[in-house]
Amino acid sequence: MKKLLLWAWISVLVSVMIGGVSLAASYPAKAVEFIAPASPGGGWDLTCRASAKVLQETKMVNVPITVFNKPGGLGAVVFNDIVRNRRTDDYVLIAFSSVLTSQLALRNIKATYKDITPIASLVVDYGVLAVKKDSPYKDLKAILSAMKTNPAAVSWAGSSAPGGLDHFKLCLLAQAYGIPPKDVRYVAFQGGAEALASLLGGHVAGFVGDAGEIAAHSEAGTVLPLVMLASQRLPGIYKNTPTAKELGLDVVSGNWRGFYGPPEMSKEALAYWEKTLGRMVQEPGWKKVREQNAWLELFQTGETLRAFIDRELANQDKILRDLGIVK
């Protein structure tokens, strides 16, 4: 009888184990959503669309991946919806970046990154300042000198809220040139595409954002990048664009890009995406995407990613306090 009971328990355990393996192996069993918290054309949108394209073309993910654009609050609208209404949804990934962490640092989102599930960082997209090809300002010194003489005459378009990532990278550069941050004229848009459209339409003098957001226009010559906020020159289309450090201004600002999931994303789904995105960044198709957009690899997951976000939030908080944006 004892032997029979023992075999019965072994059978139950084996069944549970097989069932658990089967459950993990069956994910994903239906279509997946990638959400860009901005309009089409910006960095979040590009992160989602480029990732979906590579994952499907390589057949790493055999279910449909649909990209949705849901702008609002520079990521806050989607963040709040995921936290309140889709806490356990394993079939949604949302574009993550320094723009969102800056909103957390500004307290524009009444939560912390620990209220969601960071999945992976993929790349870093360095800051850039640019003008139209026919702009009267042909280099960084010319436009900063004009700002110093008459701040009201030079306005800038960016895709973060006042005090957000684009704004404070501009403030740091202005401050390094001797221009009080409070004198900077900054116009906020919901995404990089809208900010770029404002520049091309002649509504502002300059664009402040990330290299990837204007890569196609830089290559086509419709915009002139004035400076890269990177520690060294970037290859490819930006090889002739000086860094701020080369111009005597010690300013470096990078915007990392990746994905997060809902607060209660299952361990199976999280492990699947960490592994799958880790394989994706090794693919030739993804490397081509990086080169086209002047992105540098920054693949991180798990505790490494969370420690990285902690450091970034601490640095952003210090910068915001130094600039007097956060008290």
C-alpha cells in the first residue's frame, strides 16, 4: 500500500512538472502588443517597430506583434493604465527610456519604476542639437551666442515636458556656456516627430532630442546636427558632428531605450522576453537598425538593469535640483 501511495504521489508530481514545462513552453500563445507611449515617428515608436520587425523576420516570435501608439503625458497615460488596468497582462510590452525615468524624477507620475516590471534595456541613444539646413546658425557657438545675447530670439523644440530629459540636457548645455537655465526658451511636444515637424516648419530655431530621432533627416541633409552629447564621436552619419566636450562644454547625455511590462507579469513571460530580446540584439538585422539610428548597444536585464535605473534616477534628481527645477 505504501508503495502504491508513493507511486501515486510521484505520478502527481510528474504531471505537475510536465504541466509547468508545457505552460512555459506554450508562451506566447496569442498576439502580443508593443505599446509606444508617443505618436509615430519618435524614439519610442522606432524602438517598438524595429524590435517587432526583427523578432518576426527572424521567427524568434511566432505570434503576431502589433504596435500601438498611445501618446499622453510623455508616457504617464500608458504607465497609469498598465498599473491600474492591466497588472497581470503577459501580452503587453511598453517602450521604456530615460524620458520615462525623467518623468518619475520630476514626480509627474505618482509611482516609481518598482510599480512596473523592467524587462530589458537595448541601446543608448545620445543627445543631439540640430537646426534646419537653411538655418542662419551653422554651428553650436553661433546659436548659443545668439541665445546669450537675446534668449527670447532662440526657441527649441523637444519631446519631453519642461524639466524633462530634452529640456534639462538643453539647460545643462546652456549653463555650461554661461546662459542661465531660466532663460532657455523650450517648447515641449508629445514626441520627437512633432518636435522635428516644428523645426522643419520654421516654428522654432532648433531641435533638441536624440540622434536616432533625426538620423534619417541628418542623412538626407534636411537638418544639420550641431553637436552630439556623447563621450566620443559617433560613427556613420554623425562622424563629422563634434561632441560638446570637443567644443569645450562638458555635457554628456544619453537616452537608453528598452521595454517594461505590467506590475504582475509572470516569471515565465519575463524570462521569455529577457531571453528573446537577448537573442534579438545579436541578430544582423538588429545591428543594422543600431547603425542606421546611431544607437550603441546597452543590453541589460534583471538586477543589473534595476541598479542602472536606480543610479539614473539619482543622477536625474541631482541635476534637476542643481538646475532649480525640483526643490
